[in-house]
Amino acid sequence: MADGSLAGVISLKDKVSPEEWQARVDLAALYRLVALHGWDDLIYTHISARIPGPEHHFLINPYGMLFDEITASSLVKIDLEGNILQETPYFINPAGFTIHSAIHAAREDAKFVMHLHSDQGVAVAAQKDGLLPLSQHALIVLPRLAYHDYEGIALNLDERERLVADIGDKTLMLLRNHGTLSVGESAADCWVGMFYLERACKQQVMALSAGRENVLFAPEASVAEVKMQTARGIGGKLAWPGCLRRLDRELPGYDA
């Protein structure tokens, strides 16, 4: 459709609570932003949002839709056991359920969870030393960054306990040999955290093309200084409205 919505998807705007609708719009925007930046992997990664309320219900992508097709109304509502809680012609990716249900259940601040398989994210996740202090972006990321070892495609529910233990109270993670992950209290925080992580990974891959012996590591004092300077946040709330305006210009229809 011209506005980015899909034929056959019925609008849920007047059929869910205002709080759920806002979560749907914000989550659909995250999917579209990932597509706009070229960080999608066909249909094979996931972003989820917890719906406000005591039930721990959350929204995830309809398995089979490309990220630039996803709308607020097409998102699928599930519970922490993976049961679909709405009428929908779609099903969900079991691997997405494993990763996202673990973090949503364990972290009250995990309102949004994003997991990607970008080229640069996987490249750094496969490097022995992980993310290095090579750029300002990396210095912003490092205090927030955790690691989780690769255990195969995330279909084993037993992995959830280890995933939660590894992320602890961090908001960003490198899944070894696998990809990147971001957690946020809001869609804005989740997005900007992932933006910095992905940019830091890309910058590292580019810098290391010169060989490790030819790169400059940031001085230890500057690592501590940037950590202090960004302790209160990295500007998600400020950047988010502009991101939505760009979507409205370049990839509209997410809020259908």
C-alpha cells in the first residue's frame, strides 16, 4: 500500500487500550528504523515490547513479514509462555520468544528488547577481544555492555537463565558469534543504545582493516571520563522525534 500498510491487516487502533496502541506504534517504528538502516536480516531477528500492565504480555513480529512491512496492527501479542493472545494469521519465531521472554521476565526496565544480526555486529561478536576502546562511540557503549557465549540457535529454553545472568543490569550485549542486543525503558532508549553499539562495531571493523598494531586505543583517563559524562544517558529521548520524522518521510505507514 502507498502508506506502507499491508492489505488484509485490520487496524487495531480502536480495539486495544491506548497504552497498548502506543507500544505497538513505538515497536513498529523500531522495526522500520532497523530496515531503514539496513540492519535487518530478512525475517530472522526480533524486537519486542512489553505492554504496560501486570500481565507481562508483550508484542513481537509476525514471523514472515519483512521489517519494512511491519505495522502497529500486525504485531503479535503473546505471554511469557509464548501463547498467542489475539486473533492473527501469523505465528512467531521460537528463537525470538526464547531470547525476549527471558529478558522481559527478568527485568522490569526491559520495556523494549532489540536483537540484530548486522554484519558489523556479528563481526565484532566473533572477535576474541570483543568491543575495543577505539572510538567515542565505543567508549559510550562499553560501560553498558555485557557478553553471552554462543550456544546455537536460541531454541533451548534452558539458555534463558544463562542469558539473564550474563546481561545482569547492563542494557547492551554482544551475543558471541551471533549479534547484538539492546534493552530500553523506552523505544527511544532501546534504539539509541543499539545505534551506538552498531556504529561502534562498524567503526572497529573499519579501523582494524589497518591491522591491530596500527590503531590507537583511547587513553584510560578518557575511558573513565566518557563513562562519567554519559552516566545519566545518551540522548534517546532527544533523538527519537527526529527518527520518527525521518520514518514519516522515507518509510511511512508503521503506525497503521
